[in-house]
Amino acid sequence: MTPIVIPAYEPDTRMLDLLKTMRENNLGPVIIVDDGSGASYSDIFAQAREYVDELGGSVLVHEVNRGKGRALKTAFAHILDVYPDAVGCVTADSDGQHTAQCITFVRQALEENPNKLILGVRRFDGEDVPWKSRAGNTITEHVFSYVSGIHVTDTQTGLRGIPRPFMEELLDVPGERFEFEMQMLLVSAGKYPVLEVPIQTIYDSKDNHQTHFNTFSDSVKIYRILARKYLKYVFSSVFSCVIDLALFALFCRFFKDRTPAYITVSTLLARIISGLCNYALNYKVVFGSRQKVAASGMKYLLLALVQMSLSALLVTMGCSLLPAAPEVAVKAVVDLVLFFISYKVQQKYIF
């Protein structure tokens, strides 16, 4: 048994139409969360409750609007408590984007793959798809893929099949509103493989499919989450660089009167210690790796050697091709490019 979760804030008759087709297909149980819609929507929820009673399930109520993320968590906690045999749940939106047939496809996929996160993904190349939705999804798809290492063609889909163990973990994941769904994808990395199920793409051309998603403020929250994750990598690199420079200065003072090769010795010792710091931060904080330390450590060392060699080679070539360009400027450009490439290499092959 796999309950269907529908978070709803100020829904219209599209939610009732969905519930009607779900009843016709005996697609239950259904858990609806009224996320503080208020008295003006009591009639719609009264009708919804009739469908829910027939399908089995519950209508849960937030007295005030708390956001989609909190509504989903409320439903997850209810299912974990009331449905001990559920393999997980399927979440669907209340605004008419998801049909009973598409919900069935996602539920079947979850029941056949109880350890995977199932995503009902839409196509964005149809003529009826608003250009803002097409452009926004394309940008988010590529940014998310780079930052997370997971390729998801529809990062904002609300039709998802969520395994029971993942539901338990998600109760403690930050995010109360639309950004929670992005957090869900990030947290799934390395734990629950993503399985995409193609679904019908539905947009209401008459009103451009109005939802409660605020294009600006909610997009800012979503991208802030992605930026926060990437900034961990930036901080790790900057911190290690500061450690490297500080130790280099310290070792130079210590070895200057002790060996003619004090610069080489200081450089090597500083780089080894700062490299270990960078490795530890990336292993634990940035990527949260589950790889064995020995294996990932050797690959990290190899990457550091290759990156250092490439930097020297490319800077030399750059200065030869652009003799008027300052060496420092050429090195800054080369190292910046290698910095972005290094992130993907560490993400995919090392951690």
C-alpha cells in the first residue's frame, strides 16, 4: 500500500477533479493537507473530504499557512505513524498538473523500486509550455547537475515517489516551503538513486497555470540552497589556501638559516598540510563522502598532482601565446578554470 499525499493551499476545483478521477480509478488512500487555506475554502475541503472518505485516508489541517515543505512533513509523519506497512508515499500537486494515470505510473515505479526516489518528469519542449517555465527549468537543471552531481530533467516536479526510510530522514531536513523539494533532491545524493518516470505535461494556457509559487522569492530560496552547498567548496578551498600561505611563511622563517633549499622545503610541507586540511573538509563537509579514506585519499593526491602540472603547463603556454599578458593574470584565469573542473572531478570520481 502506498498513500497519495496532496498538499493544498487555497485550491480550486482542479483538486476536486483530480480526486474524482482518483475515486474512479480506486486510487487511494489519500492524505490531503489543508495548509491554512482558511474559511473561504471550507466548501472545497468539505467536498474533498467526501472523496477522501471513499478512498480512505485523512484531511490534515494547518491552522495557518506554513508552506509546502511543512505540509509534506506533516503528511510524512502521519503516514509513518498510521501506515506501518506503506513502502513509502507518492506526492502530487493540487493544481491540476498531475493526472490519476501519472500518479499511478509513479506509484507503480516506487512499489517496484522501494529504495529509489521516483520523479514524475515533464517535457518542456511543447508549444503550450510557457517560455518562463521552459527557460527556468533548463537553467535550474544544469546548475543543479553541476552542484549536486545528479542529473534531473525536472527539478521542480511535485509528483514524486518517496521511499519510507527517506520519508523518515526528510522530517529533519531544513526547508518549510517550495525550497524543501530542492533540499530533498540534494539529500538523496549518494543514498537513493533517482528514477525518472515520464508524465504528461499540463499547463492551463488560459491563465498560464497560476500557482502559489512566487517566481522571484521562491526561486531565490531554491538557488540559495544550491549556492550554500557550492560555497562550502569555495570556503574549503579558500581556507586551505590561507593555511598554505600562513604555513609557508612560518616554515620559511624556521628553515631559512638551516638549509639553502628552505623555499622548496617550506613549499612542500605547507602544501602537504594544507592539502590534508582541504581533503578532510571536502570529505566530511563539502561532499559528505562514504568512500574509504585510503581509496579517496589516493585519488585526491593524484588529482592534486595533475592539477598542479596542468596549471604549470597551461600558464606557460598562455604566457607564450600572450606575451603581453601578466603571468599572474594568466595563472588566475587558468587556476579558476581548473577550480571549477576540480569540483566535478572530486564530486564524481573521488568523494
